[in-house]
Amino acid sequence: MTNEIIKCDMVSKSYLDGKKDRNVLNSFSVSIEKGTVNTILGESGSGKTTFLSMIEGIEKPTFGKIFYDGKDIYSLTEKQQAKIRGKEFGIIFQDFNLINELNVMDNIKLPLVINHIKFDEEYYNELIERMNLDRVENSYPDELSGGEKQRVAIARAMIVRPKILFADEPTGNLDNRNTGEIVSLLCDINKKYGTTLLIVTHDKELIKKPDSIITIRDGNLKKKDVLSNV
């Protein structure tokens, strides 16, 4: 029985640039195992965010297939794709994407409202305690520090109990101390809940011991399984 949660089969991506196709990602095949921590490395403009968007079911590949939990994502209806994104994926943004008119509690609970998921108060309390947000849950985003905003964003992504957590440069706007705290939280989430992590970063030292490293350079993607040193 396979332990794959994501499988990319001969996937490539290109865009029309004027009258010519411009390759962003050349043909590649790669798989992500359940419950693993995976970093996606590459210089700015290398295609890291494009790769993440394709896996998230947001941006369709030009060629190839992407499977999530054995399902061909892009053969599903838009409604089915939206259900997976809303209930099984958690997404953390570099710029937080919090709603200023909502307090911390309501920002965290928002995905539950949008996706019609029952509020679990015990799990919510566990999350905000783990994220050290229990003292600011009635505060608004403009009253928070950068580190607090990112912790709110992580709690919001985790409130639906996602199988995969996608993070695109999650510490890009943070100082060293807050970066360390956020990385520790993400690794803690992986250990506590078994959540699969895909973390886009340009910093190869951000995650000290990932299960795999995916490097994108000149449109080519290469995956290295760290523990087996493949």
C-alpha cells in the first residue's frame, strides 16, 4: 500500500510569452509521502510558487497529471477541487492575509464558516494555546506583531485539521527570533498531528532536518530524500 499523498507524473508548466511558449518547469515526476516535512528550494523566479500552486489545485499544469491521495486533481470538478482545498489543505501566506476587521478568534474560525465545518472548541483552545495566542484572541491584526500575525495565520490554516500544510516563504517578513519560533511551531505541528508540510523557501538552512528537499533550478526539479540520502 502506497504512502504517497502527492504524486506528480511527468508534469511541466509553460506560459505564452508573446507568441512563444516560455517553460517555467520542465517535465518532472515526484512524490510526497504522508506525514513528512518537505522544503522546496530555489532562487526568486525559479518556479517554486508555481510548483506549489499546481499541487494546491490552483494552477493547472501544461502537461502531466497531479494526484492527491490517489485522485487526479485536475480531472475533478471545480466544486470537488474547492472542497479538497477548503477541508484538506491548509495554506500559509508570507504576507499573512488576515482580515483587519476581524479579531484573532474570528480570523482563525473563518475557514470553518466558509467551508461549513462545525466549530470544535476544545481543538480551537488547544491550537491557540500551542500558538501562544490565548492572550490576544480578542485583538485585531493591526494590534499584533509580525510573529503574532504569522501564528494566527498558522492557526487559521490548521483549524480545519488539514492533511497537508502549504507554506510559501512563511518567515520571509519576520526577524530571526520570530523565524525560529515559526519554524519550531511548524515542526511541532508535523510531530503532533502528522500533518504533511510543504515549505517554500530560498533559505536552505530554514528547516534543519527535513525528510526531503526539492530543489528547482533552471526549470528543472530534483528531489532528495534526506534520510536515505538519495
